[in-house]
Amino acid sequence: MSFPIPEPYRWDESFAVFYQTIDDEHKGLFDGIFKCANSPSDGAALTDLAQLVKHHFATEEAMFKKANYSEYEAHKKLHDEFVETLGTLSTPLSADTIKFAKEWLVNHIKCTDFKYKGKL
């Protein structure tokens, strides 16, 4: 399932998972992708995004372990694949790459992250 990409590319309440830390970090991921989209030649923006992503995934995965979340392995695999993809990128970012990142985050939150609502 694919969800509409918000324009401007910003987090809104439709992305809430109702864990403050995760919602706040999701907001940061939206901002990081937005910065990359607005400055596709900015290597620092890409580096910052990669750091935000790794930090967020570590936070989320620690919460999964603490809650003994049954979907941990499958969810972590999706995280690992995205981190691997990020590691292959260099600036300038193509329009297709930016579109991929925007779509990935939106769909990951609404299709995958929403599965853990109320379970952590």
C-alpha cells in the first residue's frame, strides 16, 4: 500500500505513533529529508540525515527489545536495508533518490511502524 506524500514534506498528526520520543524523531527524519530535497548537492545534509536515521532506528529497536516486540526481526531488516541504501548515496542526490526517501519514510511509518502502536 502506498500513501500520499505530503507537500510540503513535513510530519503531521497522521504520522503519530503516540510514543513521544519516536514521534519527535520521525519529525526530525522528515526535516532531514526535506533539507536534502531542498539542497541535493549538500553533502552535510546527507550526512546529517544518515546520522538521524541511524539514531532513530537504534532508539526504536531498543524499544522493541524492551517490549519483546514480536515483529522485531522483520522490522529491523527493513531498517538495515534503508541504512544500506543510504550508505550508497552521494551528492548531488537525484530527484528519483529524493522521491524514494520521501516515499520510504511515509510508507514505513504508516505501514510498518503503525503495527507497533500500543505494543511498546
